[in-house]
Amino acid sequence: MYILLALISSLAYSNTYRLKPDKKPNDEIIVPNESIIIDLNDAIEMGLRKNAAQKNREYTKEINELNKEDNFASFWLPQLKLTVNSGEENVGTVYESQSGASTINKTPNGYFGLELADYTVFNWGKDYLDYLNNKNTYKRIQESLGEQRRLLRLNIIESYFNLASKTQIVKNAKRKLRHSSFVYKLAKEKVNIRKIRRSEFFQAKANFLKAHSEYQEAQYHRSKANKEFADLISDNPSSTYKTTSTLKYSPIIVKSFETLKFADRANPQIKQAKFQMENAKRSYRKVLKENMPLPKLALNFAAYKHNFSENGSSNDFENDVGNRNVELKASINMSWTIFGSGGLFNSRVRKKAFLNQKISEVNFSEAKRSVSVTVKNLHSQIKYIEKQIEALEQGQKNMIKAFNKSLDDYIDGKIKFTNFKDILDENILNTESLVNAKQSHLSLKLDLAYAMGKDDLPGSNFEGLVQR
């Protein structure tokens, strides 16, 4: 009877439980019903379009462009204004008092005209230094908005493949549960006909319960990854997704010294430190000039005004001193502190500006050093994981053969349950480790691309890492 039972179990298992090395990666994906089918390109497009932070960045970009235009106009162009000024006019009396007449005019009065503000011709470059600092600031804001958009794209790619990896792990845990369930049922049949000890039956049962717990835990982590992905693309948190592809392993091509060259030019941390250093240097130069009694030259334009009142209307064309001349004015507006805040002859003001410049230089040097260390470490970690993946891939091929052989031996009663369990656990662990290693490899490459200031690593494309 035992031989018949083993034969039936073996034949049933051959169609449902035996590992198949040629199984396609997409078959490893288990997704709840009514899931949203989404591929990587759709996820990136949706995230960049719907993400709330990215929407705000688009508006911020427009505001920054307007500020940039204002900065240019305020420095290079004179300010011409169309002004209208109307005095108070009595349009009706709600209650008329006997105490006195109204002081509000019953006829309109005021003026409208064109006014040109004073235009600075030369002030020893002080305004120009401010203009350059503002221009540099607007440029850096634009770059920063682009860097944040790039980071969002890279995060979407990582989150998408993380969801696909968690789905593979769920499938892996379900496979272990299926194997454990089969062995548990087989052990129950064997213990009933006294072919195994009850202790081995309880071991099989405990292994089945543990596999069930691991399967539930894997589902939890997949659900968590699903919610993180939905939040990143600003979709409904209750939505579930079916990824159309898994992660394809692709070794890094770019060399370490090449990544350092890219990072030195385009790394966000270095660019931010360089921007702060350049602005601090110009601010220090402006402080030095402001501490000298240098004359300011400005043009005083006349203004055209059309006046109207109860006495009639008139046209005037004059400047603020009552004539119609366009005059070039020179003035000195300077003060030095003797006692109090700022120090003698503003010495502390100059010293603070100088120290801020030195701080920015140190920060720039430290940013370059820190980024160099980060890039080298990322590159070495990627190379280490690539060796690990190669070993796990070789181990997986061997573990599939070992598992199938051990299962046949356990069914035939040639090995004990503990031996079969060890091989099953090792096979499941190897598969899960390979999935996690590939995901870690991708995460490090994404970090390296951001550190280099690139959308993709040279010689590869993240959208091309899909495996259907």
C-alpha cells in the first residue's frame, strides 16, 4: 500500500510541484484580481505627470523664470510707469449735517502720467554684483528643480522594480508553502500507516505552518511596496498594480574614473556648494566696495503729468526739482560705525563677509571630497554585488537539481524529512537572495546615476532593464 501511495503522490507532484528551470520570469508574478496592469514607461509618465511635488516644481519653475526676467529688467532697463492718481470726490450725501459743509470736492481732481524713475548709470559695480548673484541664484534654482525631477524618476524606477521583486518573493513563498503542504499531507498518510515516526509528522506540520506564516509576511511586504508605489505616483492608495515585467540583471559598464569625471561636473551637492561659493565671493567684494566713499552716478528723468481739477486741466513735464532737464546726478551716501554694531569702520561687517567666503570655499572642497568617496564606494559595492549575483545564479541552477532529486528520495523514503527540509529551505533562500541582490544592484546603480548628475548610466538605459 505504501508503494502505491508513493507512486500516486509522485505522479501528482510531477505536474504541480516539481521545479522547472525553464519557467519564464513573468510566470513568477502573482497579483490580486482587478489589478492595474502597468509597465515601467507608463509608471514613469504617470509619476512625472501626477506627483504633487513635481506639479509644485513646475509652478516654481515658472515663478523662477518671472523673477529672472525681473532681475534683468531692474538692472539693465529704466523703470517707466503709467500712474493714475485721483483725489476723493463727493458722489452723494447720505446724511447732511448742519454743522458745516463737506470738505470733499464735488468735482474730480488728480492726474495721470508717465514717470521714469532715477536710472543708475554707474556705482562701481555694486549693483552689478547683486545682479550676478541673483542671476546665479535663478540658474541654480532651475538646476535644482531638474535634479529633483530626475530623482523622482529614479525613485519611480526603483519603486516599480521593488514591487515586481516583492511579487516574485510572494510567488517564491507560495511555492514553499505548496511544497510544505504536499510534504505535510504525505507525512500524514505515512504516519497513519506507521511508515514514519510521529515526531517526523509533527516536524512536517511545523514546517507547513512556518511556510504559511512566511507567505503571509511576503504578502504584507508586497502590499507595503504597492502602497509606496501608489503614493509615489500620487495614485489612489487602495489601487493594486500588476507589473508587466521583472528586473533584468545588467552589469555596470562605466569605469570608476569615468563616474568621478561626471560627478565632478554635474553632482548636485558639488553644484550647490560651487553656487554658494561664487555668491559668497561676490558678496564679499560688494561689502568692500560699500565701505569706500564711492560716488554714485544716476540719471534724473523728467515726468509727464496731465493734471485735472475744478480749475481745469494742464499738462506738465518736469522732474522732481521742478525743471524739465534730464540731469546726471552724482551722490555719496556712506557711513562708518565708530562704536556699536558692526565694529570700528564696519570692520566686523567686512570680517563676517570674508569668513562666509572662506566657509563656502571649505564646503566646496569638502563636497568634492565627499562625492568622490561616495561615488567610489557605490562603484565598489556594485561590483561586489555583481560577483554575488553570479554565485547565486550558479547556485540556483544547482539547487533546482538538488531539490528535485531530494524530493524523489524523500517520497521513496531514502532520506529523512530534515534532510529534505534543509534543501527546500536552501533552495527558497537562494532564490529570494538572488531577487533581493538584483534589486540592491539596481538601487546602487540608481544612486550612482544621481551622484553623477545623469538620468542613466553611460552605456545603459534604466527603461531597458525590463524582462517580460
